[in-house]
Amino acid sequence: MYFVPEETPDGAQVFMHCPWRPGPGVAFADYSLNLPATDRVRLQCEIGLRAGARGTDGVTYRVKDGTTTLFEKHCTWKEFRPFEGSLAGNAGKDATLRLEVDPGPARNSTDDWSLWRNVLLLAGTDEQIAASKARAEAEAAKLRAADVERGRTLAEISLLPLTAHRSDSVCPSVLRPTKLSVSKEGDLYVFRCRGDQVIEYRFDPRQSLLTGVAVLVDGTPLDPSPFFGGPRVYLDGREFSTPTKSLGTELTEAQLAGQKLTCAYRYTNPETGSTATLTAILWPEGKSLGMEVRGEPDRFSGFTAKPYGGREVPTPFAVGGPPVWRREGVYVSTVADVMASDASGVGRDGVTYTPLTNSKRNAMRDRFYLTVAGRYEETLSNLTHQPSPSLADLAHRVVLDGWNGPFADDEKWLQDMAAYSVTGFLMIKHVWQRDGYDQTYPNVMPANAAQGGDKALRSLSLAAQKLGHRFCVHENFYDYYPNAEAFRQEDCALDTQGKTIPGWDNGTVRAVILKPSKLMDYAHEFTPEVKRRYECDAAYHDIMPTWHVDFDANAPHAGKVRVTHEQTRALCDFDRRLFGGPVVFEAADPTLAGVYDGGSNHGVDTYTTPVAVAYELLKVHPRMSNHGFGYYERWLPWGYGPGWGTYVMTDRELDKYRAYQVAFGRTGFVGQQLMKHPHGVVREYHLMQAFARAYAGKLVQHLQYRVDGQWVDAGTAARYGQFDALHVEYEGGQHVYVNLAAAPVQVDRHQLPQYGVLTFGPRAEAWTARRDSQVCDFAKYDDVTYADARSHVWQLPATLPPVEPTVTEPKQPGGQGKEFELTVNWKVSRKLDRDYTLFWHFRHNGKIEFQADHKPNKPTTNWQVNETVVDGPIRLSVKDDADATGYDFVVGMYDADGRVPLVRGADEVVIGRLAVKREGAEATSVTLEPTAPDRTPGADPQEYRAGANTARNVLDFGALATNGAVVMRSTKQGRELTPVPIGAVMTLGLAGEVRQVLAVGAQGRPLPAPKRSRHGGKTWFDTTAEAEGYRAAK
């Protein structure tokens, strides 16, 4: 049973989850009350299931007084709905009210995430209650106004002492120095941190670790204790979570030396006499209590350390998890130092020691920091690695995420884009391998012959670098393929049972995980050959950094996640020496910020990430330069749905994606989907180049959010859940604003619409803002000026006649179990000219859980128009997974050049929902609900015209005016202008002195000079379709 009181910006709530072991039951909370002596007493509450509870079949809510049920409702909705019940029958009496949930008639407790909110006891007339509520609301408004004013004051304090901090400790930094002391007061040891607050950690070593830690802030105790946890002792095949009466606990030593207290404990199983010993060292640091624990081998399965008794403060990507806000007005956090740990797993709630293949666990060695502070920013853990050596380089880069296609086509595309002053990509070429993507690693050379082979890939690399880009190819030392020539069984990482650990399933072969201890052997064998053949000047790694651990007891340092990270460091150091440039990974893991130079992905549905940027800007940003906010597919609400890999985001979607990049201090990212649309590439490139100049590698001085019209600190904004409007001042006086709210935000002369962004200062100026009620874009950095009046119309791909799949009901051998057979029927409306591979994906929460890629019995080149082709039956098996009660069944087809448009341009179709009934994790039956194809995103041209400057009004950007899009580069002779796209007809107005304007055609051929006029302080002319550019001489 789970019963967890929670605080949210919308009020207090209680989370309950019915028990599921040994069988379904009820969860409840009892409250002893003395009810007022009035017949107008009643209970009021709001109930609803938590969003994301996909597997639930509903929950029955009840309110009881003893054996009497006062209220009962079966709930299937995922929003809060109000309910009220009379308590008049118990007026004037002592009563025990029970709030209770059970799994409902079907007794299925899967995902029964039940919430109660705003549970109120009301007494009196409606008028009396209304008056009481009005008084309470007025008092709350008064307190909020005072709190917001305090937040405004805090927001004016410089954060540079936090961002500039360099440390070998993950202990949170403080804004002002603290005076530290330790004293013994009776049986207590008092660790005192005296600064702008006095934080006292009062430890009674006779109690169990963490339980014995009480905290006072300026003399006021925090009740209950803000920390929860302790060692998890493993004796006689059983885990004991301390404190527990099932174990004897003896303090054998407590010795204070200087500011460090050493305590030794012996834990005894009274039934067997078995013992486990642990040593703990405690000390004050900053505003924190440091604690190092060491336990003997095979006696501890973990150590729990987490904050307790408050509301989590949204802190995306934070190492150690989010702090909590306590009602006493302080923040609390805990963090384990992964690089000082011998654990197999380090997470937000502590560490875990999983047995090796010999059934033994490593000796415990861990370091924690427990922190209480009045400022949220002072509870954020530090990172210990040195800053990336490539921060300055990456401030001049936008990542180009290149996937399929011939290498020569990419080379030609880069040369074409150079005309728009697009010469600073870090280009990643993902698909280049001998056998195609995600195949036969590590044997991936020579380069794919169908794409041009080694010669063409080397030519692409060298041409990219000659233009000013950096270039790297996709490598992978995580997935290890059994069909590779170099595959050796002894090099596979093992789980605790001695089995190989599954990696990526490409539909034909499932990879396994490579031993971390073998990673550098393979890197030394294969990566120098990548450098020799293709002359790359940067490195990219799939998946990494990995947290997989090898539990093979015969492997060096088995079962330690720290060792996996140390191998990652060795790989990055090796790559930097070899390629002479940055090392970027697919993931953006702050734990190794600075070990590698940047990453992007954070899973799927990243658009839901709260824009709570303090951790990334204060801790991660000074050490690494992350880019983008995940693949476009992982950003979009429908993720890997219809159009995956080909869908081009609308202006509004790109604006939102860009706003998140800017808020989190990321450099730019251009997905391959955008490459067919030069105006989209040019806009993203120049806007994000300007923002990168503004903040990449720079420290944060002020971080503020707008709450009730005031710019306040991050902690105040988090308490009220308001992250919609953000202001960051970076060192050197560079300002950045982001608006995510529907209402516009005015900053000086700039009006920022929803998803508008702005930067100004000595390093760059850029914005997406309104001019004359029209959303438009501007960037100025180095010698480049870019302006876009947003009059360009996106050119959508023509829709081909459909090839439409449908599915039949699955058949199950024996009528039950995990195995089933499916058949897909393909209605063919056009001729297919290649033999494609069909894919069947089964996805849970957007992730492919199992799949069946295969060649159809009848090759697709033999499919005839108006024919219905039967594909199947194919036998499959549902994965064991207690949490997955359904899968989206997604189908499509592909070859080496990519996917095939099927229905309305979409290259995949969701044709059914596979429903699975289970007993525990194992499937007992499988059914399928066919679905009609969803509306295909990107098929409606109106979505791309929304907000466009369809009237082609001229907008004044200051240095120039236009009703199109243009890149202007300043030279000693004057200004060079390139219409976007080349050949676009538009009006241009140039400020300042213009002696003459020359038009330039293909290959630099001179064209007749355009007619000019002078008015409004600008020189005006119209472009022509024949001209590729213009030169305005001073």
C-alpha cells in the first residue's frame, strides 16, 4: 500500500495506491476528529486518477465513519472532480473518518494511482462558510504578495558564486561563506553551519543513521525530520531496511577528531547471530552534512537517503533528484556521489548493491550530502568534472543531425547552404555503416556501398571541414551484435544471473551489452580506422553515457557503476586526442558533464519538461554545451507516431522547440527532416548561432521568473508552479528572455508572443518577436545579420496514392498465454518499385518494446495496384512486463534509403491496440482493437500557414527592412545579401549609406543593377528570381 501526502501548487493532496501483493486490497488513511455540534457539518473533497495511469480500469473511492459508508464513487477520470457528503449524523461527536480506495469490481490494481485533493471539513451556513473562505483567501493573498516581494529581493542577488564554483565534491555550493563547527552536547553531536542562516544538524549516534539526524534552522526544529533512510542490511538471505526491530543495532564507536565524527555500528540478526558492521564518518560542509559510509562485503544491499516531509520542487535532469520544499520555509535535498561509490546503482533515493554472478555483493563505499537551506539554488548538487575543453568551439556550432541518403547528396547540400553563410555545423552522420544502421557493431567498415562507400564518405568529411563545419560519424560501443565478426561471448556484460544483458533489437538481431572493461579494447581497435579512412574531426556515440554494469564476478571491478563512468572518461579522452575536436553523445547526462562535451536526448515527450532551468544553467551549463532538446520525434507530443522521421514541424512547433533550447541554454539543433526546407534550416541556424554566442560557456549571474508581475527567484517560482516567463542574465551583461505563456511579454521595445525569445548584450542580439502584430525573427552576431518576415510558404511533399494496412484479430495457440499470431492486409493503390522490408512495432508509452521486421513472402515489387496482399500470419510473444497492459501496433516499410510514405504521406500507421491481460508480469491473454489511421500530422497546409505573413507586409528590423527573409554579411567593402531561399522575390530596405547595389547571378555572373529609391532613412530595391545575391557598396 502507498499512502503519500503531497503538496502541489494547486493545493495539498494525498496519493494512494492499492496493494497488489499478495493480492489486491484497499489503501486508506484514518483521521480522528471532533465534529462541531451543528447539523450543517459536511465533508468536501476532489478526487481523480493521476494523469499517465494508462493501465488502470478505475478505482473505487470511499469515505467511511467506522463501518458506515458516507460516500462511495467509482472513478475512471484523470482530472479532479468535486464531491460532498453530509456528516450531520455525527455532529458534536468524536469520529474516525477513513479515506479509502480499492481496485474496483475487477480487482485489478494496475496503475491505480489515486489522488485526493482539497479535503475540507465545512461547518456552518453557506454564508458563514463563504465569509470564512473570503477571509482565508484575503489572508493567503496578503501572504503571497509578501512572499513574491521577498522572491523579488532574492532574485537581485548574484548567483555567480554558485556557477563559478569549482569543486571535487558534489556538496551544494553556497552564496556566502559559512563558518563550520562541531561540538558534543550530551549524547548529541551538533554540526553547525553558520552563515546567512544557522543550520544545525543534531545527530544522536545511538539511533540508526539518518533517523538520528534532527535539524534546526535559526533555532527552529524541522518536524518531522527532513531526511529518511539508512543502510539496508543483507543477512541470511534476507534484506533488512533500517531502522527495524528485527535487527539488533549496536553503536561500537563514536570518536570526534577535529570536525569529523566516526561512528561504528554492528547489526545482528537475533535469530541466527549473523552480523554486519558499518562505519560512518560525518562532517559539516557548506550548509550540508557530509556522510561517508563503509560496510563489509556481502552484508549490505544498499543505503537509502532521501528528503522527507515536503513537496518536490521541479528540477529536471538533476543529479540526486529534486529538492523538496518544507512548510517551515526551507528546501531539503540529498545526493550520492556516484564517482565516490562502489555501488551497482546510484539514484535519487540512494544506492543499491546488486549481487554479482557469484551471489556476492561488493563492500559498501559511498558518500552522501544531506542539505537544508533557505534558498533553492543552495540545495542543488555540484558536479565534479572539469569543464569541457570545447565550450568555446561549440559556441560557434549548430548540430546537424544527418541520417539517410547518399554521401554525395549531403556534400552538395552543404555546399548549397554555404551561400546562406551556414558554415558552422557540427554534422553527425548516423547512417553510414557497411551493413546499415544498428547492424553488426563493431564491424561497420567500410562505409555503406549503396551510399557511396569509403571514398564518398571521406569526401563528405573533408568537404564539410573545408567549409568550416566539424564532422563525425555515428559510433556505438554500447550495443554489441552477435552477428559481428569481432563478437566474442566472453566480452558480453552479464547480469546477476550470469545472462547477457539485452541491448537494441534491430528487428533481425538483438544486440547485447558490451563489458565496460572491454570498451577501450574495441575503441583502440576500430576508432583509429575511422579517423584514418574518413578524417573526422569530432566524435559521436550512440546511447552513451551508459549506466549499465557488468556483474560478471570474474571481470575487474564488477558490479560498480562508477567503473562504467570511468571507462566513458577514458573513451572521451581517447577520442579528443584522436580527432582533435569535441565528443558528443546521444544522451545529455549531467553526471558526466565535462567528461564529454555535449548531448541532446532525454527520452520521449520532452515537450512536457517543466522549464525549471536552475540546475542545468547553474551546474551543467558551465561544464558542457548540450544541444537541442532531443530528436524532433522525441520532442513531439505524438512522438514516434505517423510521419516519424519525415514530419517537418510547423513554425509554432519549431518556435516552442527553440524556446526550450534557449531556456535551458542549449546550442542549436537541425534535424534531417528540415534539410529539404532551406528557409527553415537558415532560420534555425542563424537564430541559434546568435543565442550560442550569447550564452554558450558563460556563467549565470541572475535567474528570474515572472510571478504576479514581478521577476522573482527560481525557488519562489517553483513554489507557485510558474515557469512561463524567464529572464537570465549571463556574465558580461548578456540578457536572455523566454516567454512560454499565452499572454505576450513586453521587454523594452520587444513584444514576445508565446514561445518568443530574446537576447541582447555585448555578444549578440536575436529574437523571435512581434513587429507590427506579425511574429518575425532577427539575429545579429559577428558580421552576420539575419531577418525573416515569415512570408515564406512551406512546400509540403506531394501525397502519393496510399498503401494502406489493416489488421485481423490475433489467434492464440491454446486460446491463452503470451504467444499470438497476427496477419496484416495491405490494400495497394500504387506500384512499388523496390523490395521493401516490413516493420511491425509494438510500442508502450512511445517506446518499441518488441518488434518483427521481415521480408514479405511476396516481394513488394510484385504487389499489384488494387490488390490486397496478405502478410502473415506471424507468431510473436508478448514481453513479461507487469506495467504494460497494452501496446500500439505500428507498421510500415523501409529499405536502405529510409521509409516509404504509406497513407497521406505518413511513413508508419498505427493500425491497432494490443490489449494484454496478465498475472503478475506474465501475459495470460492477448486481444486487439483495430484503429482507424490517425490524422496525419503535416498533411494539412493550413497548419503551416498559421501565423504567416501572407499579406507580405514589409517589416522594419532596424538595420534592414524586408517582407521576406535575408542573410546579410558585413564586409570591408559593404554588405553582401542573400535572399532566403535563393531566387525569392522580395522588397529590401537598407539603413545607412548605400553607394550602389550590384546583383549577382549563378557562378557570380553580374546581373543588371536593381532600381533603387531612398525614403524613410533606408535605400530600397526589389530582388528578382534570377539573382542569387546582392552587394551593397558603401
